[in-house]
Amino acid sequence: MKKLQAVLLLGTVLLGSTVVSPINTEAVEQKFSNCKELNKVYSGGVAKDGQVKNKGGKTKLKPTVSAAVYKLNAGKDRDKDGIACER
């Protein structure tokens, strides 16, 4: 009986800790003061959608796709290709 109680208690603790708070993997939408600051969080820059093509030449890193972050930082898209601060 004590073994069953211990198993139930352990199961409740493990289940409770995984269900209590879901992990948010998306970064907080924020406006950055310049591309250097944006690239600290989004190393390849930010694209407004997955269909945009880079017009500024070859890039080293793939941009993160986030319409909300792009909209806040659209002024940093100098070549107007839909990718802000591409690297």
C-alpha cells in the first residue's frame, strides 16, 4: 500500500510540474533602436513572411520569420525587400 502511495505521489508531482506552465518559445515582440541590437536577438534579421527574397546580395544567416517583429522594425529594412537587418 505504501508503495502505491509513493508511486501515485511521484506521478502527481511529475505530471503537475509539466502541466503547470507551458513554455513560450516565441521571443517578445519588441522595437529595437538599431540593427546591432536587433541582431543580438535575431542574428539573421527578421523577415515579414516566409516568401520574401533577399535583394541585398548573399547573406550568411537565415532570418527569423515574424510579421509582428518585422512590423515594429520595418524602418530598418533599408532595401525594402521584406527582411529587416539581414546578415
